[in-house]
Amino acid sequence: VGRELFGQDDPTKVFFKGATQEITKDGDEYVMRLPLPHVEIGKVSMTKRGDELFIAIGNFKRDMILPLTLAERPAKRAVFRNGVLEVRFGPPEAPQPAPAV
């Protein structure tokens, strides 16, 4: 299995150098960029529950805990191009008033 996975490469070497994610502010929104080398372009499926984000692109699946800044915001859309997944988060949703008793 190791030869099929790594071929002639040394399995102990570092295969990716760089940031695993980048978060930037764009107006009242935030953009999270995740480099995903070797992931083939496919339909992006994204689900956010509380502070967790679940992403699927073809056979690739990833779930992650979001930082508080993003956890309180709705995930609006995700685009995958050139090996980078870009997830856009909108402004925080207004808290719902408690039901009257």
C-alpha cells in the first residue's frame, strides 16, 4: 500500500508547506481559504452546525471546528478552484428573541 501511495517519494518528507487556512475580512463578510492540493474539482457540499463546518468535494470530506469569529456567522457559499476552497461567511445573524412564557 505504501508504494502505491507514495511511489518513489520518501513518506517521511513534508509534502505541503504553507498555511493550512487563511481567514480575511471582506467588508461585513469573512472569507476562509483552504488549500486542498490533489483534490479534484467536483460539486462542493457544505453544512454548518453551530461551530462545525462539514465540507465534501467528490470523495474528499473534511469537518472542522470554526473559530468563534466564523462560528457565529452563516456560511453563505463555497467555491473550489485552482486547488483552493473558498468559503464565504455573511454577517452574524440577529439573535432570536426568547419566546414569551
